[in-house]
Amino acid sequence: MTRLYLRHQTALSALASFAVIILVWQLAVDLGYVKAFFVSTPTRIAAEFMRQLQTGELAANVSVSLFEFVVGLALAVAAGGALGVLASWSRTFEHVLEPFIWFKYSSPTIAFYPIFVAWLGLGEPTIIAIAFLFAVTPIYANTLSGIKHADPDLVRAAQSFGARRRDVFLKIALPGSAPLLIAGLRLAVGRALTGVVAAELFGATAGLGFSIAYYGQKLRTTEMMTSLVVVILLGVVLTQLLASLEARVDFWRTGPGR
């Protein structure tokens, strides 16, 4: 029993803290310290979750948001990864690209929403574009950093055996950057999901962000909180899956002895 607890200590601790939060939330409303109108309750949200699941409303909203999220994230991975690789290969290209990347990073991305509406109209294209903008910077930055900071000992060893620059890049720098690449992907997942929900709040006819805005305007707290909880759970599940993948990749790279 002790061995099982130690093996899954992080997950069990997280579940325990989550259970405490749920219990305190429910008791705070039941005992009258907080009005249900403002935060609903876990039991009401669970009942509403089952209702939306049975009617198909939840599945429809989740499928729309997930489609926009996946497309936006895939475009960010392709563009950010390619730009990061090119910038790591050519310092000139890095210097040319850097002002644009950090200008985008330092600016509030959601402020570009009206521009994309004018260009692409309301709906999926604009939401995907916003998700892409939210996610592309961490992909680029981590790809560039991971490749540039390859293990210098391995690089020198390869060069001493006559490895060319292309060989060092393909066989050392790129594989060695895998943990940082996945770390960047973890950041991008959260940012892309944020972009999707934020864009859906402003102009959409379906999706979790639309559901939050729709029920919020009608002051139907339980329905609104149900969509919000689903967004949070999606973010947690996706980032934890990538965290597990990151640990496996790092173990493969370093081995059990390091």
C-alpha cells in the first residue's frame, strides 16, 4: 500500500486537494456562506453536465471547440517549429525574425480579434487564427532554445569524429531538444485553448466559449459553470498527457543513471 502511494503520490495528492476544494465549495453554498446564484454548486453542475450530455449539447460544443483548437495548434506547431529550426540554423534569419516574434509575444493577442474579423469574418477561421497566434510563440521559442542549447560535450565529440554541421544538427541537436519541444507544446496547448475560448466569447454560434457567454448573459450560472468546468478539465487532461510524454522523452534522453 505504501509503495503504491509513493508511486502515485503526485496524482493522489492532486486528487485529494481537488476533492477538498469541491467539498468546501459545496459546504460553503449549503451552509449559506455563498449564494448559489454566484457560483452554483458541484452537485448542480454535475446534474447539468449529465443533462447536456444526454441532449447532445455538450458533445456539440466540445467538438466545435476541439476542432478549432486542434487546427490552430497544428498550424502553430508547423509554423513555430519550422521557424525555430530555421532560426537555429541561420543566425541572420533569427535576427531578422526576432523583432516580429517578440512584438507579437509582448502584445495582447486578443486585440487582433477585430482585425481578423474584418479579414476572415466571424466564425471558425477567425477563432483558429486567434488560437494560432496564442500558441505559435512558445513553440518557436522552445524549438529555437532546445536546438541552440544542445549538449556541448556531445557536439564536440561528434565534431572530433568528423561530423559535419548537418550531422550534428540532425543527430544531436534536434533529438536532444525533444524535452524542450514538448515543454513548449505544453505551453502552447494552454494558450491555444485560451485563444479558442476567448475568441468564442466574442463571436461564435457554437463551442464552449459561446456556451459560457450565452448562459452568462442570461444569468444562468449552473449552465455557464458547466461549460467552464469542461474547459478547465480539457486543459488539465491535455497538459498532463503532455507532461507524461515529456517525462518519458527526458528519461529516454538521459537514461536512468542521470
